[in-house]
Amino acid sequence: MTKKIKAIRETSLRPRLRISSGGDIALGPGKVELLALVKQTGSISEAAKRMEMSYMRAWSLIQTMNACFKEPVVEAVRGGHQRGGAELTETGRRALELYQRMEEASLKTVQTDWQALRKLLRD
């Protein structure tokens, strides 16, 4: 006789902010994760690997972000004998920080309604 195993359901709230500039998304959850990983690793290639995306996709996202802001958010150094790298510019660090603060503030703002909504969901 096999027992049915009830899947553990995790109930969570994940607001997804998207900042549009013209017809492009300047910042959103994926781009912010990419910025955070570039900041952490100093490498677009390593950030892309950790996100399980191609380097070309990561580079394309960075080019879009750079075009949306008055100043670039990421500066890359080409490879070679000393190996390349990437770092967030002051604009990139500030944009990342502000986005993360906005995300945190949005979670705090909706907590009362979120708790009420959770009571309507299955356990």
C-alpha cells in the first residue's frame, strides 16, 4: 500500500517591481539579481553562470540597463592576460540599493492585507 505524501506548500508574497524607461524595462527582478551578482563576483560571466543564463543574454540585459540610465550601471573590462572583469558604477550601486529599498518598503506596506489574504488560502 502506498501512502500519499502531501506536498508541503509554502505560501509567500513576492512583489515584482518593474521600472520602465521608454519601451524598455530598466530594472526588474532578473536585472536586479544580475546587478547584485556582478557586484558580488566582479564578473558578468560568473553572474550569468549563477543565474543559468548565457553570457550573451547577461550582456544584452546590461546593455539595456546601461542605455536606460543617464550613466552606465555596469562597466566591463575586456579579457586578456590579466583577465577581464566588471563592476557596478556609482549609478549601478545606487540603482541597486534604491530598487532593493523599494522592494522592502512595498513588502512592509502590504503586510496587513497580505495576512488577511493568507487566511483565505489553503494550507
